[in-house]
Amino acid sequence: MEWGMANRMAQLIQSDGHALFLPIDHGYFQGPTRRLEEPRKTVEPLLPYADALFITRGVLRSSVDPDNSRPVILRVSGGTSMVGKDLANEGITTGMEEAIRLNVAAVGISVFVGSDYEKESLLNLSKLVDEGEKYGIPVMAVTAVGKELEKRDARYLALSSRIAAELGARVVKTYWCQDFERVTGGCPVPVVMAGGPRVDTELEVLEFVHDGMQKGAIGVNLGRNIWQNDFPVAMIKAIRAVIHENATAQEAHELFLSEKESAAKKA
């Protein structure tokens, strides 16, 4: 691996081999998502606890100060919305020269395996990898499912993740699922968890994060489970304890409750 590529990967994946990425790119197809209406207010208190920020160029420019020291993963696919016909019909929206100008550590793109636009999204990934390798910028592939949430099982996610790795993605972002070891075991590049099933409690989030780490993930790329929480800083600290301090789900939950109590007293 050339020095530039290795350096950018080292910015993303910490010395313990783990990573906590914070995505706030949801607005590129969802618009002003709940509690992400004002991205700057959402992200500023969370940045100290994130290893990297997954973000679009527009929100990066408008809502993150240039003296931010956190690496940036730039969202470069889009062109569809929640009110459109098909979320899978994405294209590349941001070129590699723009990524270089913005001094990013990586770029991220969604792939939609099994959709009507499977071929287009996979060729988009391949072309982006070609450009990334030319300039030493890693590509993170996101195994997106659009509105078809039932696709989030081990068989489908293992297939999608392996294909993304085969096409040259340096990191794969995918969903946690039952039998998650089937996904990580078949993917020869690092896997980060995008989320899991809809759950009702912080403990359940911490449980699937811990399970995924035990089954081969290097970390997470979690957004709504953090910044839609009533106590987002407490939540990111708890998840960070699982990722970087080898805490159990119960230990991390106790940390969350302690941080929540402290925050409530200050409010």
C-alpha cells in the first residue's frame, strides 16, 4: 500500500484496529432529518468522540469549521430522494478532484445489489475505486437496501459486502444482522456497522454493537442511534467504550446512564 493510501487508512482506523465513524449525510436523500435540521448544532458536541465524519460536501462547507481535526469521509453518491421513484438509481455526485480540494481521508458510495440499478451502482463503485487508487484515496462502499429493509439478513449482506470488496472498496459499511459472522467472515476488507434492527432502548443498541465487534466488525458508522438520542454525547461515549475500550454492553450502558445523569443535572 502506497504511503498516501496507508496514511489515510491510518487516520480512519485507529491504532487498536477499531473505528467509530459518525455519519451526518442523511440529508442528501432525506432532507432535514429529525435532529439533523441544523447540522452544526448536531455535530459540534459529538466531534471530540468520533474518529471520522461521514458527510456531504455541502454540509462540510457550511457546518464544519476548517480547523476540525477529525478525518472526513466524503459522501459522493446521490441523485435520488425519499419522494422519488427508486432510491437505488444513484449516480456519482462529487468528483475526486473535489475530494482532493476538501482534503478528505476517504470517499463513500452506496451500492444497491439486487435492485434494478445493481449494475449501474456497482460500476459507479468500480469507477470511483479507479480514481481513488490513482490519488491514494480509499473508497468506503455502503451496502444500501433503499426502502427494502427486509433485505438486511446475513445472506444478502454477505453477498453485497463481498462484491464491494471484490470491486476494490477498502472499507465496507453494512448492517448488523443475526449470524453477522457470515458477513465479516466472507469480506476480506474491514467492515463497519451501519446499524441494526429497530430497537427501543440504548442497551439494545449497545448489545448489537458489542455482538458485531465480537463477530469481526472493526467498528461502527452510526448516526441516528447517536444524534437522535435525547442524550447524544452520553450515547456516543457509551458506544466508544464498546469500540475502543472493550466494554461489554452492560458496562457501556452503565456509562451511558451515568453520563445521562450528569448531563441532566447540568441542563
